[in-house]
Amino acid sequence: GIKDSLKSALLSSVFDRSGYLFEEPENLLKQELREPAVYNSIITSIAEGASKMNDICTKVGIDSGACAKYIRTLLELGILKKETPATEKPGKKTIYRIEDNFFRFWYRFVPQNMAAINSGRISRSFDRLIQNEMHDYMGLVFEKMCQDYLLYYAEDLPIELNSVGQWWGTDKVSKKQIQIDIVGTLIAAGSSQNKEFIIGSCKFRNQKIGADEYELLRSYAAVFGKGTRYYYYIFSLGGFTDALKELAEKGEVRLISLDEMYR
């Protein structure tokens, strides 16, 4: 099947010391950059969870001025990307992520499994070490797919869009940190306030998504203030419960399956 074919391809190309993709990130850094070891450390720190400039600098062990220059180069190469919560200006909330999907995959799975790769035992433990982690890894990839679908391919949207991204921050009511997978709006030049939003959730799971996800989205949307109109979208790999479908039939939420995205 497709899963077995993918497993075989990954084992022979990425998770084999003689595979043609095993040393590819290191080779690319050496070709493009003078200090590949420093750049490697920065990418590794981000792959391991550091996302803010100060956290990356601390983990790598270099001052913020030098770190900013290295990161700027990685941004220019398209290896990293800089993100700010949707509708907000760059500032303290700015984070950095690995933009290049191959780099993101390689740094997520190869370094932490190097012992198994070196011993030649990775094929025996592939399912446990890599396959079981793929759903979690695909979460961010799926979010980007959903954002691109809305921005470039979706028809009959309730509002025009020129901006789609994530939003994260503190809910002033609950005082809790929240994250909204999709916030889409039309940002007009010179406008400081938006009154219509598409608010979305992306679930890369094999289980059906229920009405509780819709209620959670509604509570999250309150961070953008009163007097604002929201249109709710839920994307799901595993489908939707009957209760959520009933809400969709009433026009309260739009449900998008993987099949609909790619038909």
C-alpha cells in the first residue's frame, strides 16, 4: 500500500547513512553558508521547540545581534519563516518556524533517532519512533494546507480575504493562552480594525470532530471584540459527528473534509 511504499522510500533515502537525502540539509548549509554549524544549531533549536528570538539565542549560545543576522539569512533562503498573530503588527509575539518542509521533517526525526540510524536498526523501530509521531508532525502541515485552501482555492467564501494566518495570545476573559488555527480577513490599507473574520479549526485526526469544537471556536473568537461578525470553518481528516453536521445544515458552521479540499 501507499503507507508501506512511503516507509520504504523514507528508510532508503532519509534514514540510511548512505541514503541520498541523509546528509542533504548539512550539504545545503555548507554550499550556501560560511558557518554551517551555527546555522545548524539555530535550526535544531527551533525544531526542538524554541520559537522566540531570545529563546533561540539562549539555546544556541550567541548574542541577539549575531543571532538576528543568522536568522535573517535563513529567512532569505526560505528555510525559516517569521510569523506574527493574524491582524497584529510584528513585535513581542513574533515567532520563528521552519518553513522548508524537508528541513522541518529532517530536523524533527533524524537527529533524535541517530542512534537507531547508526546501528542500522531504524527499520525495526520505524513504526514506533516515526510512524506513531506522523499525525502530530502533520498538524502544522495540515493547518497550512487549510489556510492555502481558503486563500487560493475556496469558492463562495462569505467574505473576501487577503490575509489568512494563525492567532495566539491571552484570552482576556479566561486569562488562558489560546491558539486559533485560522483567522482570515480582508485587511484594508490604513484600516486599524476589522469587522468580519473567518475563524477556523484544523484537525488532522482519524476521529470525527464534534459540536464541542464549534463551541470552542466561538469562545475563542471573542478575543476580537464585540460588534464583529464571524464565519466558522472546521477542517477535519476524520469527518464530523451528526451533531456538528446538524449545526452546519443550519448555516452556523462550514465543514470541510480532505476530499472536498482536493476534489
